[in-house]
Amino acid sequence: MYVLAAVMQLLIAAAFVSIPLVRHRFGARATAAAEAELARQGVRGGVLADNGMRFDAGGHETAAPVSVAVLMVALAALNLAGAPWAQPVGLVLMPLVLVGNGLIVWSNLTAASSVRTAFERKGDPELLRIDVPAFLKAAEDAFPSWVRLQQWIRNTVVFGGGATALVATALA
């Protein structure tokens, strides 16, 4: 059972690493598309950077998924080595990964309202007149169409693999 858990954890690690890789490769294109949409809306250039909005692999967009991947590789190594504390660590980490991925999915599904709320908190009149769904769609459309399939596969691997690893760990 530990080998099955380890294989699932390595797949989860790969799934999480795919996030910054895609953002690194296509994030600049998404940022340019978002900036172009904002220019079309009459919003000054640089408003994204001024407000810390990014579509590339900078900051937490890399640190968070790579950290999860490192934890999954370490846990897989513990499982493959037969470490006695692999089971309790796995029983704690795997639910956290599942909840964390659920939060990522929720964040993606509620991005427009979250961005709108963030803009409202800043109180900047320029931000308040942005058509947020249009600007986010412009950025999303700048990523290749296969990225949507990659996201679906990533979520399937994380949720399915995470649940499998959790059950395998519990039964070991």
C-alpha cells in the first residue's frame, strides 16, 4: 500500500509543478492580453503591476505549488523507504493537499468576484470601472486551449490520486 501511496504522491507532485511551468511559458502572453483589454476599456497601463496582479510564474504562483510538490516527493520517499512515521505524516498531509486543491479550484471559479471585491476594497475609481470578467477572459484566452485540459487532468490527478494515497496510507 505504501508503494501505491508513493506513486500517487509523485503524480501529485508532477501535477503541482505543471502550474508554474505553464504560467512561466504563457504568463507574459496572458498579461499582455489582459493589459490590452484594459487599454480597450480606457484603463491606464501598469494598473495590474501597481496592484500586484500577475499571470506569470512569479511569487506565490511558483512558491506554493513547488512547495506542495517538494512535500509530496518527500512523503513519497518516506513511504518507499518504509519509514515508520510515513503513515501519520501522510494522514495529515494528504487531507491538507486535498483541501488546498479544493481552495485553488474555488479560487479559480470565483476569480471575477474576488478581483472585483479586491478592487472595491482599494477604493480606486479607475479599478472600479474595470469590466473584470472581460479582462480575466482576455488573460485566460491567451493561454493555449490545451491548458484547460491540463487543468482538468491536474485536478483529477490531485483529487483522485490524493484520495487513493489517503486510503492506501490509512489501510497500510
